[in-house]
Amino acid sequence: MKPFIVFALAALALSAVQSGAADGADDSAERAFARFWDARSPEDAAKAADGVVKSGVSVGEALARLRRGRPYRADAPRGVLARTHRTMGADFNYSVDVPESYDSSRQYRVRILLHGGVMMRDTGAPRAGRGGPMNVTLRGDEQIYVMPTSWRDAPWWTDAQVDNLRSILDTLKRTYNIDENRVALSGVSDGATAAYYVAMRDTTPYASFEPLNGFIMVLGNESLGIEGDLYAGNLRNKPFFAVNGALDPLYPAAVVGRYTEKLVKSGVAIDYHPRADGVHSTAWWPDVKDSFESFVRQHPRIPIPDQLTWETDRVDRRNRAHWLVIDKLIGHAADPIRDDADLFARRRPRCWFLPTRSI
């Protein structure tokens, strides 16, 4: 359960108690919470929250139920599953690999894997492996693996894909017992470059980012048609584990390493692993796997961080980082101060955020 939902429901429950809501309405609260937990989307959950307040549940009981979390079905589907999510008028196919040993009584880590070769795919048809949905190729610890799909008309570096990843994760959390503070976003090639993009646009759901064989400066290519400005300073909020090959003809480690050093000097936490024998493949995975998984285990998400760095050029989206919500932008008349992490040219004058609301 996300902290802001806990706070919102607690505040609503307190309001109901102060307005004279009766205690002891156990049956009503049970039904109201059942509807809340059964909601299939954040929007439905928000509507169901009103029923929780009206049930007359006490603040203490509401918080206790929220801390316990939703009940999970013991017979939830396992194995490699083909799924489809619809957002922004398009169908987004994805695969989920749930351990056969899945136990609904304990929490599971999640690793989202973003594939490469985006511009070579004409459609969003399911990515199939032997016998059906795509299987995990970079397998590590026992966890739930998520393999979304991207293609030429819906590349990773779009608002639609950011929304898609969020919605997939939300759907899984409503079915499986997922540790919200241990969701890692990784990718290979285009998918690795996209990990940087998502970190600059939607950091909140993720604990860490693991770009493999990617290059952040690909996002500076105007032919990609990325909407709005990119703010490399936003990368300071989460740790990175990155791998590049010295023999990679696309993104050689020597070139990527120079930008990686620039980001590190600007305060971005990057555990960088150049591979002397690496080309544009993941043949090195058996040698890197243990370090990769150890990094992920050692970097859980801090749901309510003490410090945040966030810039945006819009207040209707891309304006939230954990507890910080930017709801107003003010221009800066003078030339902006450009720090070492400011890697991308601005399409418009820089805006400084004025945080006037946080929940």
C-alpha cells in the first residue's frame, strides 16, 4: 500500500470520526474494505475509499487493516503468462513469469525487463519464445519477471509506455504479493536507454535501474521525437547498475564511461561495470548475474525519502516524485544555471519548480 493512500484514508477516516461516524460497524467496514481491496484500478480504489470512510471504521482499525494489506489468492496463476493491457487507445502485450513455487503469504521482488530493437518492430504483437510467451533470458534470483512489449509506433520513450509500465505493475500488485519497495527496472540496448528515460520521468514506483548495453545520450537524438525536455538531474533519486562492453560497436564502454563519470560527479549513484570482452550482447550475463542481483537486493526503495531532486516542464503529468508534487511552474528570466548533469539541450527556457502541495 502506497504511503499517500494510507495517509489519505487515515485523514478521511479521522474526518468521519470527528463528524460523528459510529464506531463498532465491523460488518460495514469488512464489506467496505473488501470492495477497496477488490478494486481493479487506482481510480476504482479511490471511489471505494469513500465507502471505507462512510463505514464508520475507526482510525486505528483503518490503519491496522491498511498495514496488513490486501488478502491474496493462494491459487493465483503461475508460470509464464501472456497478458494484454490497454492504454491510450492501444493494446500493449506483455509476459509475466511467476515462480511455480509462488507463496501468497510472502512478498516477492519484481524485475521488469525492457527489450531492445524497438525500431525494428512494426507491431506490438506478443514477443513469443518456444511454446508461447517470451521466456526470461537474463534469469537471476527467484522473483516475478515482467516483460513488456515496445515497437516503432510505441517506443519506450513515450508517455504511453510510462503509463503502461505503471499500469502493468499496479495490475500485478492486485493479484500477487509484491514487495513495493523491491521493484527493479532493467533493460537491454534500447531497453537500457529507456531505463534512463523512465528514471527521469517516473521514478516513484522503482527501487533501482539497471541499464545493460545502453547509452543515455541516445535520448538526445531529436529523431526520436521525445516530448518535452529531459532533466538528467532527476537521475539522482535512484541508484543504477550499468554494464557496457568495450568492443560494443554501438555504445562502447569508453564512450559511455565518459558520460557515466559526468553523471557520477553530478551526484548520480552508478555502479558501472565495463566489460573488456563485451560486444553488443549479454553473453557476459553468467559472470555479472551475482553482482547484479546483489546490487538489487542491497538497494530497496525508500518510499518516503528525506531528499528529492525533481524537475519537470509540465504539471499535468511527469510532475511527481514520491511525496513531492509540482503543481506550478515559474519561468526564470535570466540564463539558467546549468549544472554538470544537464546533458540535454532545452527546447524551451528552463522552468524552476515551485512545490506548493505534497501528499
